Amino acid sequence: MFSDSTDGPAIVLLQTFADTIAAHLAKNRLDAEGIPCFLSNENRPYGSVLSGGVRLYVREPDAPAAHELLLPQHSPMHALPDQPEGLEAAAPRCPRCHHHDVVCRHTPQPADSLLTKLRLWLLAPEAPQCHCFNCGHEFEQTQ
């Protein structure tokens, strides 16, 4: 807790974030609700995580309201429901690692590698081009 030399309210650390984006989202949320706040430790040369994270500060009287305002940002984790019988068998699998975390498509996306874009644009394959997010392998889907 910080206190300045005047008789104003003390400044308290509300929350610490691992990255600057999350910290700025929280700060913007508080600013939108009219709660004065500021960030520190966000422009460290070796990253904010190595220097203790990005810190969000508020005035002490505003701390309970700010905490309640940011509380809904933390969503609980839920397990995915079990897949119905047969659905897992129909999903494409990576031929290298046999994982189901695969996406297949006929057209290139902006985030694709240059090799994938060239293969989709120049070769115009009939079979969907697939990418495994588990091992990074790219392949054509065979029926």
C-alpha cells in the first residue's frame, strides 16, 4: 500500500497480470466505469513476467468496487461433454501423431504458412488440406 504526502486516499495493488494485454483490458474496464487506476511494470526490457508481472493499482476506497467489477472476467473451466459414439471415429486424425486436434479446409487462411498458401493456391487440391495443432503436421485428408 502506498500513501502520498497529502491527505488523499492510499493507493493499493489490486491485481497482477502475466501480460500487458490482460492488464490493459482490466484497466480499460475500470476506466469505463469511472474508477481511476494505473498500471506499472508494463514496459520492462525482458518482459513483465520476469519482473513480477504488470501491476494494476487503484485508490483504497475504490478497491472493493474494482475487485467486484473485474471478478466476472475469470470464467470457470468446464469439462467438455463426452463425444457420442461414432463421432470420434468420423473426425479426422493426424497420420503422424494420431491426434484429433485437426482442422481441414480447401482455401488458405491469413495465418497459414507460406508453404500451405502456395500449396492451396497453386495446386488447387481436390482433397481438403489439414493441419494438426498437436504436432504441426500438414497433410491432405483422405477418405
